[in-house]
Amino acid sequence: MPKNLTGDQDKTVVMLNDVYPCPPNPMVPPLGLIKAIAASMEDLDPIGPQYLRVDLLTRFEKAAFDGHRLKSIVDNNPVTWLETTDALSQAILRHLPCGDFFLDNAWAHLQVFWDWMSKRTSVQTLGHKLGEDELAEKGWVYLRKNMRIEYLDPRGTTYDYADLGREWAAFFLELERIRGRISQLCLRALAEGRVLAIKETSLGGQLMLPDDWRAVTSVPRKSDPLRFVLTCDLPESWLYANLGPRGKEERRKKTEALRWLNGLYQQVLPTGKKATKEDVFLQLLKRFEIRGTELQKEIWKEAQIDGWRKGGSPGMKKKYHFDNEG
């Protein structure tokens, strides 16, 4: 169990271990924890609303600076500027509910299982790296790569694996997939406009627009200094400025529709099937009474459904049919 925790953190660790006991008791993978963590990343609303409208971004940029310096209070709201990507990642994890806990605690608890596995003595060493299918078949889990120069050591580079059996191997393969999704949370939140970034240059601060993040694969760690803020820390009144009743209702529908579409995409993704834009637009009309083509286009563009937006229309065998949905 982790040591040197505060009182509240220690209580959370104890409660998590009551629900998902650490090895060796019991000797079964905590599949429920994996599912809870995966589900907690489907909806990023707790990080804050999407700042995608030009008027919101302009208002933020004007209010954030005192000359060239970033303000610590904006419209009487204290603003927490996050100065590193790691700090941003931790802030995001702290805001996302995960069952009865939050994602930062749940993910930390899962690392206890990883630490236990990596210290197992049953280690197999090979001269080549195995793929996921081979690992699942053997019941092995990848541990580490041992780099060696062949003319100094005839063994060359080798790869270590823990022999844990198929059940645990499948669990840790899924954990690695989850790790990949968590590593992309910062970029996703920035692209969705739920986190705003200021690039500090020699000429002063410059707001990076959400669209700026759609073309990159990761948040840079070494470049001009970046400062981040979660939009949940910005004044709530900004969201409704200059919006009448109709605009507020459209925003509510859009939020609900994005949550539904993102969740559906994650469910359908393992099947390899693909929904068409036309079918999604029809569902937006039927389910949420979203009639405006422009709003439908916004939802299609902003949803986390990259696989559906690429590669053109699917054939009949690959097409996802909404009439089969329960």
C-alpha cells in the first residue's frame, strides 16, 4: 500500500482497497476497476465546458492579462494556472469521477497491481518483442527491454516478460490501452476547449486556440512555456453571456448529444463498424430534436469519433445500423 499519504488520501486508499483488494488477496484481476476508469474518461464535462465560440475565447484572452502578465483573479474568480503538462494531467484526473472515487486515486490504486506484477520472479527472456496476440496466447506481460551492444555482449538486446497466465495477461494488456487513453487526456481536453493554454513568448502571452491542438499528436514538454487553465475555473456567467433562451437550450442539447455520441463510439469501436454522418444527423434529430444543420455539423466535428470521420462511407458489412441499437 502507498505510504506517506495525508489523512484524506489514506482513507481513500483504504476504501479503494476494500472494493478492489490488492494482490495476493484475491488472486483475480480487478476488472471492475478497469471498466470504471474507462467509463470515467468518456465524459469530460467535469473538467469544464467547451470554450469553442469565438466570443468566449476573445473574452478570456482580454481578461486573462494584466499588460503582459497573467492575472491570478479574473472577473473576481481566482484562477489556478497550471505550469507543466504533468500538473495539468493531475488536475484533469482529480476532476473526473470514477464510481465513488476520482480518477487520480483509482489510477494510482491500479498502479499497485502493476508494481506487484513487475516484481514477480517468474520472468521469461526472449531475443525479440512479442505482439499483443502472442502475449495473450502465452499469458505473458511485457516488463522491460534490456539494451545491449552485441559486440560487447553476445546476448544482444533482450525482452523480459512476466508469466502470469492468460487472465492476468489480458488484464494488463487492457491496462496498457487505458494508460494510452490517459496519456491523451490533456490533448483531448485542449482540443475540446475544456482546457485553455497560453503560450508565453518574448513578445508576451498568446492564446492557443482549440483548433491548434487538433493537428498535433501530443502536448509539447519542451517549447515556449505554456500555462494552462481548466474552464471550470472560469466565471460561469461567461457561458451564457449574449445567449437567449433558445441559445441556452441548444447548448444543453449539444452537451447531451456529445456525451451520447462519444459513449456510443467507444461501445462500437471494438466491432470495427462505422456510422455514417447522415445516420448520426438523423439520430441527433430523433433523439435530441436538434434540427439545425450547423449545430449538427458542430457536434459531428467536435465529437471524439475520429474513426468515423475518416476514410469515407463504410460498406454494408462495416456500417453501423442504429435500428439494431437497444
